[in-house]
Amino acid sequence: MVTIILWVLDRLKSLFQGLGADYSQLHAIVQVKLTMDSRRSFVSLGRYGKQSGESSNNFIRILAIYAIIGGLISFAMLGVPPKENLFLPLTLQFSYIMALCAMTLISDFSSVILDSSDNQIILPRPVSSRTLWLARVVHITSYLFAITLSLTVVSIFILASRFGAASALLFLLLSLLSAVLMVFLTNIFYLVLMKFTSEEKLREVINYFQIVMAILFYGSYQVLPRLIGSERLVSEPLAHQGWHYLVPPMWMAGATETFIQPVFDQTHLIFLVLALITPFAGLWFMNRFLTTDFTQKISSIDQDGRTTPSTLTSASAHRQNWVEQVADWFTGNSLERAAFAFTWRITSRDRKFKLKTYPQLGFGLAYVIAISFQGGGLGSGNFFYLFALYFGGIYVMVAQYQLRVSDNYRASWIYGSAPIQEPGSILSGSLKAIIIKLLVPFYALLSSYVLFRYGFDKISDVLLAFSNSLVMLLSAALLSTRTMPFSVEQDAMKQNNTARGLLISLVLAVVGFSHYGLTRIPFGVWVALPLSIALCWYLLQQYKKTAWESIEMA
Amino acid sequence: MNPDPVIQLQNLHKSYGSSLVLKGIDLSVSAGQVVGYIGPNGAGKSTTIKILMGMLPDYSGEAVVLGMDVKTQSIDIKRRVGYVPENAALYDTLTPLEYLQFIGQLYELDLAHIDRKALDLLRLFQLSDHANARMTTFSKGMRQKVLLISGLLHNPDVIFLDEPLSGLDANAVVLVKEIIRQLANDGKTIFYSSHLMDVVEKISDRIIIINQGQVIADGTFAELQHQRPESLEQLFSELTGNEGQTSVAEEFINTLKN
């Protein structure tokens, strides 16, 4: 893939020179970045799937999935309707491309855009900020183009066979331009973000934004098929309205229509002009005004280490005492207390942990609510609220699973050098922190929704489900290889994930059904509750007794 | 001495946000000197070097390197300046050869020329066997060697070294010191920043001590010694206001005992 991109790049040499970049430097930077990407285990795309070995395969697999999804959508939307009615389906297609590009940019490539290791390596070299910035844009855009192409490949063939090669080519061009437009908008987005937040907060803000985006992304899997399903969308032509000129996907759709119909009235010509001009205008604007500003802003991100001493204000000192207080309530000995507070603090600050965990929890909630509104099928049944309660359990286990992973895994030598007698206390303390910090609020939200929607008499079920979830969480912790918190490298975590997930779902299903059985027996749930709590307590004690022999150290 | 200074700083001020890091640095360095640039942590050493490299354009005062203004001609300066930052990042999924090829290309050197040069330099640093291995597995010393080569590859006229000996084994330390000496004899200017006082004492033609953003001592070691006949280490702690380390050490021990 690297060679193809570089070949294309060579063809565009004069464009980059025209934009004021030093082409040979740009070529070198892009080449090195792509080479590194192909070797690095793709952290940025990691959440799409677990990578094995060379990661470019992984990226290709993602592209294949996109091609299939994109293909299915295209068949549904572009294959059937008559050419007069294609405006809305095309708009949806372009929206889909743009949304995916924007999400990829924000959630996966923030690290690339805001990469500060460049500061140390490239900034001391005679490279102008324009060259560096263009190299970054090229690097990112090459991925976006690959994604866009895989999404649209089927549409292109459909359009070519139905309306001729010219429309298909125009569609292709406009899809790529959509990606360029998204690069522009994301850049603007980051700059605005940097204007309103101090630089040291920027990464934090982006982190939360990524979490929100990830939830939306998962959620859109739910919403999108339903959108496509609505037949009304494609059955009648759309009347053009003034506000359509403000919606970028509509420009692209309108522009494509000019060739498909073909039609060259005023409305469509405006669309065509907007579609062709804006991405280039954006590129020119960025290149003209934003490059120096951007690189300078980014290089100042590095400096936030300098200002951190001042951020330790009295407020955060107060907060720390508060964590100690909570730790006191829930833990037995000092080792456990230390692990509790330690885990609590790290999980609040480690951006990777938050990025891996919070979206899952958010999606768990969103999914339950989405299904319960669906009406018919699962949502209406008596059984559903139980399903929801147990289903949430799966998402909580993600947090427990992530607990052992850290980028700073090397720091875990401390467990080896410290004279720790009962390592189980550390494990239980840190598991308790996760339970109090994530599981309890999550269940509180979930159960208040369930109680609100299905009546307060379900309180016994909520309590039992919570206790059972704890039992399962503890069993999972007991059964999987036990490691100290934050002591494992991210990449080492890939194996047997699916098998574990399947097993957990199976157990959850069994427990859930048993619970359902209990609801049929009068007071069955109330009787089971103390038993479950006792089991939970017993398992926790077992977990706390974990000896060094059963802990895996790196 | 060469009448035209290679590095000239006048009344250099720099602040990060509200905190003033450099409070009026005045410096003039001529070619062929090894300048030991020392100071306590956070004194502003790296900041000065970054400004001289043209990496931090928002300073006030005057900074001229090789007769060029840092603010307006930073690219031209960077072409003739080498920089080896402390504990620097490198793209460690690359091999040393690939990394050096990349760096060389940024200086617009000819690829074949870089290859030959890089291989020779790696050989001299005894990294030939590792020239095509990814640097993820490298020890700190091996990385430091690659960093040193990457900073010197384009044969710069001015060289900024920040803790260049860190992680190197004893043989490599001797080698690098000798390289520094001979570079200076060749007429290169070396700006050497370190916390190892004995090394600075031996290697430098001239020593500049800064503290809290200001130059507090400047001269050859002999000159500095002339005022107070001590080792550089003692001189340093005296000048930077950290005398009585013995009593601090005692207090430290006592605190441990409690």
C-alpha cells in the first residue's frame, strides 16, 4: 500500500510544490510515517478488532468490512430507485462517507494530528512548517481515501452500470473531495477547540470528545439500518429548499445528479460549484492561514509538562482526601486501601483507559434504552428488563479486563521489588475501586431506568441482578489469569478475547434465565438475594487470598 | 579568536504563559569553542537551546546564529546546526539505517551518500550488526548512539548536545568525548549541556552557568577557579545557591530514620 500511495504522490509533485512544500522532504516524511504505521500494532485502529502480526493486514480487513457495509447500503439505496429520486439516497451516501471520515479523523487520528514526537524529531531539522503540515495532511488523507474508496467501490460500479462511466467518475471524485472537506472541517474544529481551551486541557477535551464519538459510532450501527429501512425516503423526489445549500452532503448529491439525470438547472449548478470549489478552497485556506498557527499550537502542547506543578491546586488536594475517605469505607487493610486509591486515581487520569472503557458503558446504556423503545419483539416482553440488567454486566467486565492494561506497564516492577505478602489485597482493592467507581453508578443509571419504565416493584430483581453481576465479575476475575493492575502491555491482551466473550455471554444467559425462573416463584427472588450476596462475599474473600503463585508477572 | 561570533544572544527573554523562564540572557560564542552550558533543573538551558534552534519563535530580545536572525531564517539555521536532545524520542519502529535515511532526506542529502555515511558511522559506533534491526529492542546506549549520529549526519557547523553521554558505556563515553574535542579543533562550535560537572569541567573551553533564567558565571574553568579555587561541582552549588548540601543530606538521612 505504501508504494501505491508514494506513486500517486509522485504524480502530484507539482501540486505540492505549488502549495509551497519541499517535495523531497514531504516524500520522506510520508514514506517514514506509512512505514511505521505498517509496523506498529495499530493502536489507533485497535478498537475495530484485535490485530495479529503485521497490522496492515488488519487495516485491509477493516477496509474489506467497510466495502461490504458500503456495498450493502449502496445496493439498497442506489440500485433500485429511478434516477429522478436519487437525490436523497445520494445525500445519505455522502453523509455516510463524511461521517465515517470525520469519526476516523477525530477518534483514531487525533494522535496522528496532534503527534508531538514530531516536535523532537522533525522540528530541529530544516523543514518548514508548511511542509510538515502538508505531510501530515497527506498521511491522514491517504487513509481516508482508502476508507472512502472501499466504502464507495460498489456504488461506483452500480452507478457506472446504470448511468455510465462519467457519472461514476464524478461520484468517485466527489467522494474523495468529501474526505478532503472533512480534513478541513476537522482542522477547523481542532483550532476552535484550541482557542477555547488551554493547551494543556486540549488532550483532555479531545479524549472526552472521542468517547462521545465512539458512543455515537456504536449507536449508529443501531440507527442506520432503521433509517435505510424506511421506504418513504426513496419513493418520492425531493423538492429543493434554501437550507439545502448549507448541507455539504447535499452539494455532493446534487452535483452527482447533474450527470445522472443529466440536468443543468440553476440549483444543480450551484451544488456542483459548491461541491467542487469548497474542498479546494478549504485546502487553500488551511495552507494559507492555518499551517503556522497549527504547528505552533501543537509544539506548545509539549510544554504542558512545565505548567503541571501549578495545577495541583487546593481543590485537587481536597479531592485526594476524598478518595482516601472512600477507600477507607470499602477496604479492609492498608494494602487494599492503597490499591483502591491507586486504581481510582489512575482510572480517572489514564486517557487510554477512559477511551477503552467509557464508550462501552455508554453504549451499554444506549443499547438498552434503544431496544426498550423499539416496541414489539424483545422490548415489550416481561423478560426484557432482566435481559437489560444482565446485558449491562457484559459491558462492566470490559472495565475489569482493561484494568490490567497500561501504557506504563513497565512501572509494574514496583510490585516485584516491594515486599508484598498478600498480593490478593492489591487485586481485591483495585477490583473494589472499579466496582465502586464504574459498576455502581452504571447500575444505578440502568436500574433507575428499569424502575422508572417497568415499575418500582422490580427492585428485588434489580438488587439480585446487581449481586449476580458482581458474582460473575468476581468469577471472571478468579478464572482468568490474574495479573497486577496496570502491568500488562496493550498488545499482549489480544489473545482469546472472543472465546472469553462467548463464555461470559453463555454464563450470563444461564444466570439470567435462572433469575427469570425465580420471578415465577413467589418470593423466589427475595430468597435468592441473600444467597447471591453470600456467594459474592465468599468469592471476594477467595480473590483476596490470591497468592503470588497464581499471579502472572511479566 | 574569530572576531565574528557564531552565536549571539542579547537580552533574551522568554516566558511560558505567565512564568518568565529566561530573564535577559546575553551571550557571544565564537567558532571552535566547546561551551559547557550548565545550570540547575529548570534554569532554562533547554529553552535557550530551543530558541537558538529556531524551535520557539515567540521570544523577545535578539538571537543570531551563524550571522542569521533566528526569527526570520530558522530554516537556513537548522540546515547548519545539529541537535541531540536529551532522552529524545526517535521513531523506534524503524531500523537505524532507515531512520538515518529519513533524517538525511530532511536535510536534502543524496540518498546514496546518506547510506554510505550512515553505515560508516554506525560501524564506528559498533552498531553494524544492528543496522537493520528495529530500534524497539535497542538499549538506551544504542539509541543514544543513533541519536548522536542523526544529529551530526549533515556535518553541522554548530552542535547542541544535551546530556550526550547518557546511557553510553565507558568506551563509548571516551569515544564521544574525543569526537567532541576533534570537532571543536575542526572549527565547529559545540554547545554542551550536562549535569555531570566533572565531564563539563574537562571537556569545555568555556563554562557558562545559568540560574533562574540568568547567566551567573561565564569564563574558562581557570578563570572561574581564579575567583574561587574549587572544583566545578562546588563552584556550581555555591553559585546556584545550593550550598550546605551536607546538611541537607544529613536531614534526608534523619527523615528516613523517622
